[in-house]
Amino acid sequence: MALIQAIVGTLLLGSVLAFTPEQMLAAPRRSTANVNPSGEWALFTSTSYNWTTHKPSTKWQLMNVDSGDITAAPFDSGISEVVWVGPSNTSILYINGTNDEIPGGVTLYTADIGASNFSPTLVASLGAPFQGLKAVNTDSGAIKFIVNCLAYANNGSAYNPDLASKSRSTGQLYDANFVRHWDVYLTAERYAIFSGILSSGYGGSYTFDGTIKNLLWGMQAPVTRPESPVQPFGDQGDYDLSPDGNTVAFLTKAPELPKANYTASYIYLVPHDASLTADRINGPDTTAPDTAKGASASPRWSPDGKKVAYCQQDGIAYESDRFKCYFAEITGLHANVIPVAEDWDSSPAFLQWSLDSENLIIASELHASVRLWTIPIYAKSSYQPTNFTGPETTISDFAVLPGGSFFVSSASSWTSRMFYTIKPGEKPNVLFTANEADPELAGLGPKDVSNFWYEGGDGDMIQCFVFYPTNFNPDKSYPLVFNVHGGPQSSQGDSWSTRWNLRMWADQGYIVTSPQFTGTPSYSQRFTDAIQGNWGGTPYRDLEKLYEYLEANVSYVNTSNAVAVGASYGGFMMNWIQGQPLGRKFRALVTHDGKLSQESSYGTDELWFIQQDQNGTIWDNRDNYERYDPLFHAKNFSTPHFVVHNDLDYRLPIAEGVMMFNVLQSLGVPSRFLHFPDEGHWVLSRENSLVWHRAIFNWIRYWTGMEKDLLMDIVITQ
Ligand SMILES: *[C@@H]1O[C@H](CO)[C@@H](O)[C@H](O)[C@H]1NC(C)=O
Ligand SMILES: *[C@@H]1O[C@H](CO)[C@@H](O)[C@H](O)[C@H]1NC(C)=O
Ligand SMILES: *[C@@H]1O[C@H](CO)[C@@H](O)[C@H](O)[C@H]1NC(C)=O
Ligand SMILES: *[C@@H]1O[C@H](CO)[C@@H](O)[C@H](O)[C@H]1NC(C)=O
Ligand SMILES: *[C@@H]1O[C@H](CO)[C@@H](O)[C@H](O)[C@H]1NC(C)=O
Ligand SMILES: *[C@@H]1O[C@H](CO)[C@@H](O)[C@H](O)[C@H]1NC(C)=O
Ligand SMILES: *[C@@H]1O[C@H](CO)[C@@H](O)[C@H](O)[C@H]1NC(C)=O
Ligand SMILES: *[C@@H]1O[C@H](CO)[C@@H](O)[C@H](O)[C@H]1NC(C)=O
Ligand SMILES: *[C@@H]1O[C@H](CO)[C@@H](O)[C@H](O)[C@H]1NC(C)=O
Ligand SMILES: *[C@@H]1O[C@H](CO)[C@@H](O)[C@H](O)[C@H]1NC(C)=O
């Protein structure tokens, strides 16, 4: 027996290869699951990349929820979205991304996945690239649906770029802020929700009369025109259709406030037939509490069709304020808003109703992992729910199943996708986990990550995640990658990322640390708020304390052979520590899209963010901006520094990265600059990402003595 174990052990060791960027980028990326009404079937997509053909390929997959068996769905990647709706529990309505009659349009098909012959029927031809499909069966047998699309500003009709007339000039003239956002310049068109009806015809067929109505049309907009989904990340989660198909709830930014410097948004109701103009249920002069003034999220109809639940922040210009839960009792378009457990110090990300319409199932983050919680809708303000899922994975989406259990789509640093079912109080039943299915992820597991708590710069306990390389041996000493997350108000713990995959970074031969320093959400709202006006203050001291902790307490980390890396706020922090004593502790630094000059803050898109984080405008509160301005400390810059910055980053404009590189080179500090003309704040193309990883990994390995030379094949010199 011992002999067999020894052989198996050796074989395993020998067969476990380090996790590489090529593998991480090629490995299947699975969507969250879309579960059918009876809870028996789940659909999802899986997209892989092939380094020989340099092409991605997407397939649809169908899981039997009972057995976990996965088979190919009977359609290909030409289908962009599927909704379970129609006469049976396996009936679907889907968007086919092509339209043979109208270039740039899409088509709707009905089908039954449970039928022995999969034979879809074309039911509607839509003349623009509609997306975000939601649909319900009505009593008459018709299907009412909603979708979204850009709409013309002058008449509200759907905008099809393939058919739109093109101007002979490229000039764009503006009268108000918000010229550009994330990675695009704003044009006149805005996203709107459109409604349509598939009437039930002869023998179970459907007919479509071609009528599609813009539900946002006609709304009063003194300052900001309505737009739903809210850009750039909004999707069909920003709207919902009542179970009877008669009323649509959606959110749009506050029409009376300028879009660039306020986050506030409200929930509106509108009849599906557009017979009345949309009216709001929260915000000023409604039954919602006066304190609820900020951004709204996640409007969801109760299964009984009588209520809409949603979340809202208090702060009118604070994107990281705590979301609180509400529900509104609905009669017609009238609403009576009731807060739910409003003192709960947790910030819900999204929610669903229980099937009896009496509880909210809430996905909210605790200690850098999104978990599920149940709250009765009539819970008092002091009600404290408890999580019924744990920190093992972080939840991306979930569905409520008949019988009181839930279907969860989650991920962690060691699995890009896990599907499981869970009943509160019981153990999860894992149906699928990518690390056991994908050869690229073979060998990854929960053993690859742990965390500890240490005392931060101002006395708060800080949680720090640690990622280990393949075949980690605690008796050895490893060089350190000291990662500082972005946001700053977002966590980076035991989660999967294709942009900053810390488990894969570890396989370059490092221990990787990721502290959830002051400002990180999910540790109390006070802790999140404490980074205001304090960017280089408490968080910096939290990082100094972590370095000291690792030096004193963690024998397998060699702090004298360390590099520090970070993106966005983490990139700002790299630029900041470059001019501070902590910067001298590292062999090299890496900044991805970070800020060098706080004085150039107004080059950004979302002015609410800088004005909240620096606690005022630069003209009234200049000291706040100057206090932690890395550029002012340039004289001390001396640690080798790799700078990445992308041209389409309108959040932190390219000048920040170019300026940093110009300063480093002028001072004679060893440095490199990498940019992608076609990427924004994030590097998304896999080909670009591979270059990004190669160049950065070569840099950190060189400065920590693991590689003799710096890569020269992509370097452009004078
Ligand atoms: C769908 O499945 C549920 C649960 O199994 C069942 O009660 C219901 O009758 C089914 N509906 C149809 C239309 O078959
Ligand atoms: C990638 O494409 C090549 C060429 O078509 C093919 O031979 C190979 O099997 C593909 N690899 C994978 C993992 O599908
Ligand atoms: C999608 O539409 C194209 C033509 O527009 C058609 O050839 C194809 O069969 C459709 N596919 C499905 C699965 O509906
Ligand atoms: C709406 O306006 C656009 C731009 O002027 C025009 O191209 C389009 O034909 C109009 N649509 C309708 C339905 O009038
Ligand atoms: C927001 O922007 C508007 C329009 O530019 C301006 O009038 C207002 O003073 C700004 N408010 C804040 C708090 O910055
Ligand atoms: C809830 O979260 C705590 C803290 O992380 C954890 O110890 C506990 O196991 C979680 N509960 C469940 C049911 O997973
Ligand atoms: C080392 O760990 C101990 C126990 O957790 C802690 O009290 C001490 O402060 C740590 N040392 C440093 C330098 O952080
Ligand atoms: C730590 O790193 C330094 C610098 O590379 C090296 O000289 C030293 O030997 C390392 N210590 C251990 C224990 O590996
Ligand atoms: C922000 O500014 C307000 C008003 O000027 C002040 O009362 C508050 O203390 C400031 N907050 C921080 C964290 O500096
Ligand atoms: C540079 O570092 C020295 C020593 O820590 C410090 O006294 C000085 O103020 C720093 N200069 C700048 C511009 O930050």
C-alpha cells in the first residue's frame, strides 16, 4: 500500500504542471447558469480560446440539475440569449444574433429543449441589435417580452448602427459634462427598454405584429435623459417584468441631477403597453424614506406580482455607500415603500424573492466573498440575518428552486466556475467544478489559498489572502508578490479573475499576498468610508504593517526579495510608495493604469468618485488632492518600475502612465512602459493579455533574480 501511494504521489507531482498564462487564457470561461422554471435544467455558455487558430469558440451546455450531467445544448453560438418561457417547463425563447432580412438586426425563435426533435420556429424579426431579453407567459397564452437597445434621441426608435446614416465629419460637440465614459465617447443615443408581444396563434404557434415600444419615451428629464440599463455595466438586472406581463420596473439615473457628478438613480414603473409614461417609486416626493437618495439597484417583482424589491444607497454621490433593501407594495403604478432590515451593516449586491413572496434572498459580500442571506420582508430595522453559504467560493448568481433550495453559480481562486445546489442549514451539493473538469486547471484546489488577520496601521484588524504556488513547501523560502487591489472600494480575495489571477501569479515562483486594507468593502461601512481623504494615509500604513508582519512572522516568505504590484487604485499606491520609505523595500514595482498626479483628477469621467474620495472639489479643497499626490515625491523615485497604461482608459487617462514613465526615465530609474491602443482600464483581449503577462512576469522574475535577461523581442527603443 505504501509503495502504491509513493508511486501515485510521484506521478501526481510529475504530472502537475505550473499554471501558465496561456492555460488561464485558453481555459473555458463559463457563464452563470440559467435555470428552468421546474428547476430541472440549467443552460450556460462556455468559451475557450485556441492558441493555434487564435480564435475563441463558444458552446451552449445543458445541465441536468438532479444528476449534474452536462450535455451539449442543441444550438450553437449564433444564439446570444435564451429565456425559459412558453407552454412547457422546457420551452424557450431565444435571440438569434443574425437576421437575414435586416443587417444589424436580430431574430427571436421559440423551441422546446425537451422535444425529441429540436425544431425552432422563427417568431419575430427585430430591426436592431436588441439584447437583455426577459419574457413571461400571460393568461391568454401570449408571451410578453422586453429587451434593450440604443435609441435615437429625436424619436426614441431603436438605433441600428449598420443602417444609421454616417456623418462626413468626426467632430463631437458637447454642452455638458460626461463627454466620455469608461472607454467610449458619448453619442446622442441612449439605451432604452422596448416591449413587444408574441400573440398565441394556431396550434401553439406565435405571431408578432412588428410593434415594439420604447418604454422610456416621454419621460420628463430636466437635466439627465433617461437611460436603462445604466451604462457601462448595466444589463437586464436593471429591469424586470411583472409575472402577469403588464408592468415593467426599471432603474435610470436621477433625471434632475447632472450625470457626471451624482450617482443617484430611481426605480420606475411603466405599463408594458406604454399606455402611461413611466413614474418613479423612490426618490424625492415618494413614499420612500427621505434618507434614501442615492443609486438604486436590482428591481425584482415578487412571484405574486404584488411587490417590487430593490436596493438603494443613501449617499447621492457616493458609489460605495451601503446599499439597503426595500420593497414596495404595488397597486397599478402606485407604490408604498417599506425598508427591510435597514440597520444591517452589509451592502447587498443583488437579490431574488422566495417563491412565497415573503422573504428576500440576498447576495451580499462578507470578508471578500459574496454569500447568500434570507431576510423576511417585514423584518425590523434591527434584524440581523445570517449567511447560509460560506467563504469557500464567492457567488456570481443564483436561482430559487421549487422546494426551498437554491442553484448557485460561484467561483474562487482555484475554480473558474462552480455550480452547486444548497438548502439553508444543509451542506452544498456540488454539481460541477471547473478545476476537476478543465485540464488547464488540473491540480488547483482549496489548498492553494489561505488567509490571516493582522493589526493594520490604525488598529483595525486587516484580512490578508495568501496564494501558494504549485507544490508549495512551507519549509522553503519564496520571493514575494505584494499585491495591492484596485477600487479602492472593492475587495480582492479568494476569487477568480482572468485579469489578475493571483493563483497563477504564484506559479511564477512566488507567494502572493492580497490585503483587504482600509477602504475595502465587506468589513463594515465604517471601514469602507475610512479611506475618504486618506488614500496614502491609513491604507499605506496598513501595507507597511503587512510587510513588517510577513518579515517577522511568515518564514516561507523572503521579504528581502519582493516586488509590489497593483492596478487602478493599486497603481496609484505603487506610484505613492515609490516616493515613500516602503518603496525602498521592494526590488521592483508594477503599476497598471494608476494615477500619478492627483492634481489632474478632473481628467476623469465620473466626477462623483474623485469628489467623494478627496472629499470636495479641487478648487475648494486643494489640500485634500495634494496631501497624497505621488508626483510631489518624484525626487525620491528610485525602485525599478514597470508602467502599463492603455489609451482607451477614460477613467484614468493615458497621460498618467506616460507622465510616470517620463519621470522615471528622466531620473534614470530602470523602467519600462507598455500600452495597448485598443484597451481601456482593463486588458480584455486574450492576445493582449498574453503580452501583458509575459512582459510583467519577465520583469518581476528578472528583478527577483529568477531570470537572467529582460525580454527584448517586443521592446521599442530609440
Ligand atoms: C413544471 O414543473 C413543475 C414542477 O415539476 C410542475 O409542477 C408543473 O406542472 C410543470 N409545468 C408544466 C407546464 O408542465
Ligand atoms: C486548436 O485548433 C487546432 C487547429 O484547428 C486543432 O488541431 C486543435 O485541436 C485545437 N485545440 C483545442 C484544444 O481544441
Ligand atoms: C439563426 O439564424 C440564421 C439565419 O438568420 C439561421 O440560419 C440559423 O439556423 C439560426 N439558428 C438557430 C439555432 O436558430
Ligand atoms: C428616427 O430618427 C432617425 C434619425 O433621424 C431616423 O433615421 C429614423 O428613421 C427615425 N425613425 C422613425 C421610426 O421615425
Ligand atoms: C455638479 O455639476 C453641475 C453641472 O456641471 C454643477 O452645477 C454642480 O455644482 C455640480 N455639483 C457638485 C456637487 O459638484
Ligand atoms: C457564514 O460565514 C461565517 C464567517 O465566514 C462562516 O464561518 C460560516 O461557516 C458561514 N455559514 C455557512 C452556513 O456557511
Ligand atoms: C507577528 O504575529 C503576532 C501574533 O499574531 C503579532 O502579535 C505580531 O504583531 C506580529 N509581528 C509583526 C511585526 O507584525
Ligand atoms: C532572500 O532573498 C535574498 C535576495 O535575493 C537572498 O540573498 C537570500 O538568500 C534569500 N533568503 C532565503 C532564505 O532564501
Ligand atoms: C469631509 O468634509 C466635511 C465637510 O467639509 C468634513 O466635515 C469631514 O470631516 C470631511 N471628512 C473627512 C474624512 O475628511
Ligand atoms: C525623500 O525621502 C527623504 C527621506 O525619507 C525625506 O526626508 C524627503 O522628505 C523625501 N522627499 C520627498 C520629495 O518626498
